[in-house]
Amino acid sequence: MTVADSFAGKLAVVTGGGSGMGRELVRQLAAEGCSVAACDWHPDALADATAAARSGAPPGVLVTGHACDVSAEDQVLRFRDEVLQQHSTDHIDLVFNNAGVGGSPSFVRDSREAWERTFAVDWCGVYYCARAFLPLLIASGDGVLVNTSSVAGFWATGGPGAPNTAYSAAKFAVKGFTEALIEDLRSNAPQVRVALVMPGHVGTDILANSRRAAGAPDPEAMTRAQLEEWIPASARPGLVRAGLLAADPSADDLRRLLVRLETDFRDKARLTAAKAATIILDGVRSGAWRILVGQDATLIDAAVRASPEAAYDYPALFSDLAERAKSSQAAGEA
Ligand SMILES: NC(=O)c1ccc[n+]([C@@H]2O[C@H](COP(=O)([O-])OP(=O)(O)OC[C@H]3O[C@@H](n4cnc5c(N)ncnc54)[C@H](O)[C@@H]3O)[C@@H](O)[C@H]2O)c1
């Protein structure tokens, strides 16, 4: 399979292009001379992202924005038809299945409806877009399907007291599907290849965006019951041990914590969305099918594959990760 030196002159589809890594993929692809059709279910954020991408793009690059909820197949098909029409094309070269949300961590505690909503965005969104766009990638003669999974696609927990069932189930599905496509495409459509993106912690607004997607208000406007739903009892001991929460928190303590968790997630990550998008694009350009994003992703991947049985034995896993981090620091790795 050809490895692309550059995406200039190609046409890429990016889902979830309004924020975070998707927004940066749109911007960086356009700056490189690649036309982009981006979708998001937040038209305002998308309009802002596509305007920014257009302003940094060389002449001749077309960047279009499309309102679409990727978990609704009829909207995905309409998005595909709009792309074909607005870009006057009969093929697409690159599809970045990037849109995603967190939420409904507990299969036991959370409602079935909320659980299935998260799963539908994170799995069905990838599946419907793959169904809709694969024939157009085949028609490209040199297509690449890039599916974003997560560390949660090979390590199915958020850590002690932090289950992550809907998101992990969907991200494992994305990983399994993408790996299964390697042989399917090799056998049946060798002009297309797939890449699997597995980010660790990347500084984006995904926590706040996921809260809004679930219909929850800003923390300042939450009732005590809503706060307790968002910071469940099972997560509290860890937060108290980490010095983030008082043992007997008031509603205002919980509100402040929620704001802090969302902003720290965005602002205190080692990797920015821009850097993550560059790693993704470099990986796709290199021909890699397995793109780990961030040192945390690399270390957790190595630890879980070395000792699968210890993956959910936190003391054992964390001490293995600490050793691996020390060795990689000694070896001068980032
Ligand atoms: N940020 C991280 O640490 C991290 C880690 C691992 C994996 N990921 C994955 O990376 C991808 C991008 O995440 P991000 O951190 O940039 O998040 P983000 O919230 O900043 O951006 C995601 C974008 O997707 C859009 N979106 C969500 N659901 C949608 C839907 N149903 N239809 C259309 N658009 C939708 C959102 O509106 C948002 O603009 C996601 O798949 C996420 O699960 C993120």
C-alpha cells in the first residue's frame, strides 16, 4: 500500500470536527492543502473550526462543515451526499472517524438509555460512517480509514472507583472492527487501508462536551442530586485521598470539583489537541495501522500486553507503569 508523503490535493472527511483533536485535524489537513468535509452535531463550534481552517489553507482548498449526529444513520447518509455534491467528487481519500463522547460509566448504576446513547455515538457512529464512506474510499484507489479508539479500547477502566463501561465497550468494538478490517481490506479491497488511533490523555473539552451531550447543566446550576450522579460515591474515596475533595463535601465543594476536573482535564494534559493531531497525521502518513498517542498510551499498552492478568490489579499495574516510566525517562524518551 502506498504511504502518503503529503495529503495535499486529497479530500478528507473528519467527524467531530468542531472541537479538540477533530478541530485540529481539520485545521492541519487544510493547512497542508487537503480539502476537508467536517461534521459535528454542534453547528456553531463547527462553523468556528471550519472558518479557522479556511483562513490557514492555501488557495484551492475547500473546507465544508456539515451538521450531523453520527449515531443517526440517516444523518450520516445525508452528510455523505452533501460531501459528494459540495466537493463535486465521486470518491474520498481519507475518513477520520473521530467524533466521540464519554459518559454512562456504570452498567450497574446508570440508566440503560444513557448507556446506549454513549455506546451509539462511540460505536455506531464509527460503524455507520464506515458503511457510508467505504465505497468512496475504494473508489479513491488509495483510501485510508482512520478510526479513533482510546486507551479505554484496551484497558477497560478509568481506575479505582471509576468504571468506564459504555465508553470502553464501544472503544473495544472500534479496535476489534478496525483490526478485523486489516485482513478484510487486504483480501477484498487492497486499495484501502485502515489505521487505529489510541490516544491516552489529550487536553480537550471532552468532559464538558460529554456532560452537555448528556443534557446535564453547567456544574454551577446542578442540584445536589445531579452532582451526586456526576461524582458518584464510588469515586469519592479516591478523590479524598488525592486531596481534591473533603470527606464530607458540601454541594458547592462538588460543584467546584466538577469545574476543576473539566478544566484540569483540558489544561493539565501533557499533550495538546494540536500535538495529538500531528501525531495522528504523521502516523497515517507513515503507513502505520496502530497509532498510540501519548506516552501514557504507550506505557499502558505495553504493561497490559505484558501482564494481561494484572491489568485490573491496580497496585501491580501502577508499580509496573512507574517502572516503565522510569526506564523510558532513563532512555531519554518523551
Ligand atoms: N481527549 C482524550 O483524552 C481522549 C483520549 C482517548 C480517546 N479520545 C477520543 O478522541 C476523539 C476526539 O475526542 P476529543 O478529546 O477531541 O473530544 P472533544 O469533545 O474535544 O471533540 C469531540 C467532537 O465530537 C463531536 N461529537 C460528539 N458526538 C458527536 C456525534 N454524535 N455526532 C457528531 N459529532 C459529535 C463533539 O461535538 C466535539 O466537537 C473521541 O473519539 C474520543 O473518544 C479522546
